[in-house]
Amino acid sequence: MKLPEAFVNRMRHMLGPDFEAFMASYDEPRYYGLRVNTLKIAVEEFKKISPFSLEPVPWAREGFYIGGDDRPAKHPYYHAGLYYIQEPSAMTTIAVLDPKPGDRVLDLCAAPGGKSTQIAARLAGQGILVANDVNHERVKGLVRNLDMFGVRNHIILNELPMRLAEHFTGFFDKIVIDAPCSGEGMFRKDAFAVKSWGEFSVEKCTQMQKSILKFASAMLKPGGYIVYSTCTFAPEENEGMIDNFIGGNPEFEVAEIQTFPGVSAGRPEWAGAAEQVRKSIRLWPHRIKGEGHFVALLRKTGGEGETAPECVPAAPPEEDLKDFYDFVEDALNTPLQGNLIQNHSRLYMVPQGLPDLRGLKIVRPGWYLGELKKNRFKPAAPLALGLKKQDARRVLDFPSDSGEVIRYLKGETLNLTGDRGWNMVCVDGFPLGWAKQLQDMLNNYYPSGWRWMD
């Protein structure tokens, strides 16, 4: 692999005797991984049904290495949201933060959703996940991934950190900053990262990182944690950035991180940083089975304790929800309880405890349930993916190796007989979406943008 000369020269100077081993790692194949969605299936149960050979990732209890020849996106379990395809080192950030059920967590640079889905699984349906990204196009992938994962306690925003800080002062228990960076740690994985290295320069990235940290700190509760991560080796974006932040924010300290074999401590001497920055960690491709990463855990030891007051959204009038309640009574075995809001024809269930969000660019105000049409309610696929098979009165459950499940995922009409009405479609007991039985024909309502491509 041809690497930028300036990058090679800097790494030679930084690494000294480790330089040759570091460079040799670029001649080795990259590593592939997936992370089990524990909202839907326990890790041990997934191992029993996995169509792939799995090797545990040491730093993520839900993470596994898979073979480079595996095609996890070409399996119905992917569409059921049983796992997220993720580079193994990228699983470190949330493993370090370790969100707990009930936490309020912000993923500030969330697209395409790897860390948000990992947070959601650890929250186990309790607490609030606010997933935000400034890039409108990348937010589309974030929406799809959280929908497929079956996340119910989340909202998705498309805002600048400065605008978020105006609404979420002192609100979050934990904040994730997977910072935009020069991407050096991804050179082996992604040839585009090599080509774009000059465009995403260290100087440009450090300015963005400083701004993001500034506004994130205002949204964190006293006693809360920020995890800051990059996929670059540049000390200015790593140890130097953390040193700059704690130097200007004495209410923060660098917290200890539980290490694992192959991880290296931060190197404050590379950036003229304070000794406490050594508590951060680096993942090197010549020392672990993964790509390059930097992670620091920051604890807020003081500061203001007031938080933005809760704002309960106004629910639609009961008479406007009649068709939705009729659907629930007819198609589901379990009631759906929570804060309901209507945005045009779309119906959502909103997490409890949010502040007033008026004025923000809200992509998803909550769990998307479906559309209120004239005299009917059309359920959305995210509703099915956030439920269990036993929650539905009528179920079509196809084996993962069947032709019917592939035809359903392609959006084709199925010539099947059954009970009239809305049916939850599943694969091996895991929901995929909805279909409507009409005599001997099954109308397919799988989303067009999600369909299986050969």
C-alpha cells in the first residue's frame, strides 16, 4: 500500500523501534467484525444460530471477528437487526464508556450508527439515546440502522453541537464524541482515507474537535463522562486535544480505562501534554487485531447541576388515534404505551424526560410506528422491528434459508393464504416487517429503500 510520505516520516519519528512492525501491518489483511444486538438476542443464543464462524473480540463482550469471505449483509438476520457489521477496534469506544440502563446518552457525531446501536443495546430499552449528526445525507444511514436494531428509546437530530447545547444544558449522563479526524487509523481498511488525507488535515480537524468538546462539556451532568475517540494516530488530535481541553476546563479530569491485552497507554510526551493524559489508550494495528484508534475517558467532577426541564409533547386528540388503536387491538397482543406524537401523517412514540426541542432539526422524534391515513393506519417496519414475535396476533415466520423470506425482502408479492389482516413477517422468529393478507395474496409492505439486492 502506498502511504503519504509525510505520514510515513512522522510515524517513523514517533514510533522508533516499533516503526518496522507498524509498517508491516499494512501488508496484512484487515479484520472484519460484527456486534450482536442484545436487544433482540443474547450473545450465547446468537452463537448457536450464527451462519458465520465467530471469534470473540477481547474488548467488546458483544463483538466477534468474522471471516473476510463472509457476507453478513447478505443474510436475512442482517435485515432482522440481529447484528451490526463493524470494524473491531471501533467497538472500543462504547465498551470504555459502558452505558447502563437508565442513562441519558448523547452520540454527538453518530452517523452511520455503529456507536449509537451499541449504546442502545447497552441501555436495554431504558433511558434515552439522542443520536445526532451534522451531515444530512449520512443521517439517512443512521435512521435505517437504528430502525433495524429495533431501538425504541431514541431520537435522531441533525444539528450543530452549539445548537444542541442551547437545549440540553447539563442533561446527559454520558456523551460520545467519535470525533471527525484525519482518519490515519483507517488507511489499511479504506483506500479513500489515504486519498483524502490531505483534505481532512490535522489542522482542520483539530479546530472542529475543539468546538465539539466545548459544547459537549456544557451538556454533561456533574459526575458524568465524555468518551472521546478518533481513528487517527496524530498526537495533535489525540493527546494534544485532551490536554488542551482539560487545561481550559478544570472541572474535568482524565479517568482510568480498564485495559486489555495489546492496548497501549497514551503518549503525552508526543504532544507536550499533562501526565494524566497517559490514562488514555491507543490501539495499534501491529499490536491488536484491528485498526488504529485513540480513546480517552473524561469525567466531569464539578460544574452547574441544573438541567433543562422536561417538556411533555402534546398528544394527538384521541379521536385522531382511533385507527391506530383499532390496529393495535386487531394485530397486536400487547398495548403500546408511551408519549404519542403526530408529525403530518406519521405517528411516533417519544422517550419520556426530554427537554423542549422546538427549533431543532428533528429527523426522528422517537420510535416510528406508522402512518395515519384516511380511515386506516399503516404500520411501519420499525414498529415490527421494535417488537417480538409473540407481540403479534398473526405471524408469518419463514426459515432463513427459504425462498419466501428472500422474496419478501425483495418486496415481491407472495401468493399465500392465511388470516386476513396485518401479519408480522419474521425470519426464524425475529421480526422483519409487515404484510397484509388479502384472500390468497399477501401484500408486501417491506420498505423500498431496504430491499434485498442480488
